[in-house]
Amino acid sequence: MNQGKRVIRLWKPYGVLTQFTDAEGRPTLADYVRVPGVYAAGRLDMDSEGLLLLTDDNRLKTRLMEPKFGHPRTYWAQVEGIPDEAALERLRKGVQLKDGWTRPALAERIDPPKLPAREPPIRVRKQIPDCWVQLTLTEGRNRQVRRMTAAVGYPTLRLVRWAIGMITLEGLKPGEWQVVEKADVERLMGMIGHKG
């Protein structure tokens, strides 16, 4: 990594745009990160939460956003209903979406993670149970996790990106950020074939 290059991990809260300005006055990254020269290295929808990397290293940013340099991204999705093994196997093998088949993914049901309550809270339907699924993808299509869970019959109610490569949300709260340790940045760059 070149001297002076910075990588920040941020827990992007629900309802925040993945950009620093907005003509409509909606919440943006500028409300949480006041570090000049860093930009989001990827997207996270306004209605999704979790890990977002910001950097001033344009080559790293390009590699993280370029589809051909697939790297694992782990999501925790609270879904409506309880997916059976057949549904999880469909997610693992790939799901056909309008823009083609998804790559194989890791998919498993997990215990509810210890997360802060979301504001506003998810809608709850007393007659329909929900559960949490962990999905690890190596591609980043628009609203992909939501489209995948819906395609197998289990709409996503809440979506949190937990990890990008080996970098996680561990130790952060919504709206908090921290500089990523140099060794972790180098490991991530090695994963995506980036030389500093």
C-alpha cells in the first residue's frame, strides 16, 4: 500500500445514502465521516445497513467495485418465513434473476445476530415467522441479496453487510467508523490481486 493511502470501515446506518452529497437533503456519508479525500469503495442501498469501505486509493476502489475481481461479501438477512434446506441449496447453486444466473453462494440459517435495533423497526407480521440467513457472495449486483431471497420465496426484511473479505463490523456501532489496520488492508488487496 502506498504511503498515505487510507482505508476506513464504516457501519452505514439504515436510511443513509452511499454518497457524500444529496440535492434532496437526505442523510449521507458526510453526516458520519469527515475525512477529506475518501470515497465509498462500493455500494450499499439506502435501506440496507452495515459494512462500507471508504478509501482515497483509487486503484483499490476500482478493484473492489469491478465485477471481474470477485471477492467475498458476507450478509446477514432477516427473512420472512423459515427457509428449508431446498431453498438454501438453490441459493448455494445460484438463482436465476432477470439479469441472469447468480454465482454460487454460501448460504445457511444462523441464530439471530446481536445487532442494535433498527430505526425504524422492520414490519412484523405475527402470523408469519422470520429467521436470519447468512449469505456470502462473490459478486455485487444491484439489490442482489434481496432479489435472491425473494426468488426462493423468502423476502428480506432487514439486511446487514457483515464483512468484505476478512474485514468485518466487529467492534463498531451504526454510524461509527475506524481506520483499517495496514495488515488487514494488505490481506484484502492480496485477495483481489491489487498491488499497492
